[in-house]
Amino acid sequence: MNYKHNYNPSISDADVFNEIVKEKESIGYYNLVHQNTDAFKEYAKSVKQKNIVVIGIGGSTLGTYAIYKFLKHSKTLSKQLYFLETTDPIDIKSKVESIDLNDTLFIVISKSGTTIETISIFKYINSLVECDENNTLIITENDSKLSSYAKTNNIKTFEIPKNVGGRFSVFSAVGLVPLAIVGIDIDELLKGTKEIYDSFFGLSDNKDIYERLIKKARFFVEYKNSFNINVVFSYSSRLEGFNKWYIQLWGESLGKVDINSTRQGLTPIGIIGPIDQHSFLQLIVEGKRDKTVTVIKVDDFDSDLRIPSAKLQGLEELDYIDNLEFSKLINMQADATIESINNLNDIPCDVITIDGVSERAIASLMYEYELLTSICAKFMYIDAYNQPGVESGKIILKDKLKQ
């Protein structure tokens, strides 16, 4: 007797974990935590330019921007980092006009080496200043057309491994090289990712990451028809870049057709507290019950800025806020939001509190979300690492441009 089936019952936690362990052999982002960074740091030391301009889009820029945005106001950085990532002519012109192009290193990043947006901007920059081995670095796959261009023109390159997808590439050369150049400690970043890796894969005594990620992913998938929207409510403007990175990671990885030809997907929303308490929170609290909420807090803002005890005539009733640290105020606002949501008893909500403003903190958070994305994909029976919906649009654009 021969037997075939296409039944896909709910997969067990143990089976999901075993699938992730197996996938780790072929999907490269998992193992970036183990890499040697010496070559990146040596190159970073050799860069003399004061301005670093990353030319790329999507996974080539969002993760790097997330880390830079989170850290730049708490670090004494030696260089300025800029991003040219859109074909919006106003954005391109305004940024270029604010940068001394003769004191700039251009880092061109494209995994495929043929990204229209990236090459378009690179062509424009080349019309303004000669890009050569003295002021240009290329990060791409080792056999891409952009890699061939670099070899022809004797331009330094770093490789994006073929088994590391763009939106999972922040802890490869894509993110580590530009961050090292501006003075961010990339070894500390990898220590943050390693802590999450060791906890999840059982290499440390702390098993919290495994338990919470498996539980959270299972909830998201099993209740996806009720709670299809996942809101990340970050209580720090420093996490604005993280929110953008999360939206790409979540949307492009999980919006797929599964093995039974059923359309799957979880919708990411990234908002900032307390700003969006005055907009999106209203929708969460009194709107349709189709959203989960993850509140992200920062324990230590590395700032002692306080509300002064200045007397404002007619506003004396608010003097109780005098001398309160702004960092304490924003965390009290977060706690009040969390309590108001939990009091309703019908909105799924969890809270992530990161220790402070450090390389380890932001890297741990981002690596945790990469793992969460992969686990959700396993529960959903989809491939987290392709993007056929995006590729189809790229093909149509290229056909239109060639006509």
C-alpha cells in the first residue's frame, strides 16, 4: 500500500524547534553570530573620510539605520552616516546638497547587484563626483554584476553570503561594515545576538528566549484569523528605525502562500510612544479587536534631562511634574498605556524592556525578532526567505523601463 497526504496539523513546539535547528544548516543569518569581524574592523580603521553614505534600499539599509538611529545620540561617533535609499528626487537632492562629497566614502550595497533604485542613485552620484577605489566600497554577492564592476575598477568589496537574505542581513557586512566605520562596537553587537542565540538553542542556562518565542509565535499563528495585526509600540524615538526594519522583516517574510495554496500573512504596524498615544492608541482601545500589542520600553535612556521647576502662571496645578526626569516620565506613560490595555482583558499584549542604550541591547532585540519571524513561518508552513510578490513588481518595472 502506498499512502500520500497533504494534511498539515498544528505542528508541535518540539517539531518547530527541530525544523529551526535543521534550517540553521542552510539559512545563513542564524550563524552570523559566530563570524570573525577582524576584516571589517581593519577596513574601518583605514577610512579617512568624515561622511559615510550608504547607497541601498530595503534590507541593505533598514537594519543599519535602526542600529545607528538607536545609538548615535549616546555615542561619540567619529563620522556621520547618511542613507540614500529612495528614488524620490527631492530626497536625493536635499541630502546630497548637505554633504561634502569630496570628503565622503560611498558604500554601495545590493545583494543581487542589479537593484534599480541603488544603481540609479549610484549613477547620479558618479555624475557629481568620480567614484573609484579611493572613495567607494561595494557590498554584494561575490558573483554579481556589481561585484564584476568592482573588480574591473579595482574597488574594495565585502561579500553578502548567498544564504543570507537582505532583510536578515544586518549582522553581515551589510550592517557591520558601515557601523564599524562610524565607531560603533560591532563585537558588542554580535555579543548581543549571541546571547539570544545561546538562550534559544539551549547553549546557556537561560531558557527564557526559547519559551517566550515559541509561545508567542504559536499564539500569533493559531489566532491569526482573530488577531491579524501585530502592533509594535516602541516607547522611544530612538526605536523609530527599528520599527521600520520590523515592518519589512515581518511583512516580506510572512505574507506568503502556504503549501496548501492558502494565503497567509500577519500585518505589522510600528508606532512610537508617547506620540501615538494621541492617535493609534484610540484605535487599539476602542477599535476592532484584531490587533496584538507589543510594548517596547527602554530601562535606562542614558539621560538625566529633567522637567524644570519653572513657574507658569495659570498652570500651577501641574507643578507635580517639576524635577521629574523625562526618562521616568516616558516610562510612566508606557506603564499607564500597558495597564489601560490589560484592564480591558481582550487585547493580547506583551512587554519587552531592554536594558539601555547599548549595542548589545538593540542587537539582542533585532536578533530576537529575526528568530520570531522564522518560527512563525514554520508554524504557518511558509518560506520566510523568498519574496515572489516583490520580485514580480521588479520584473514589470524592468520591462517598462526597457520599452
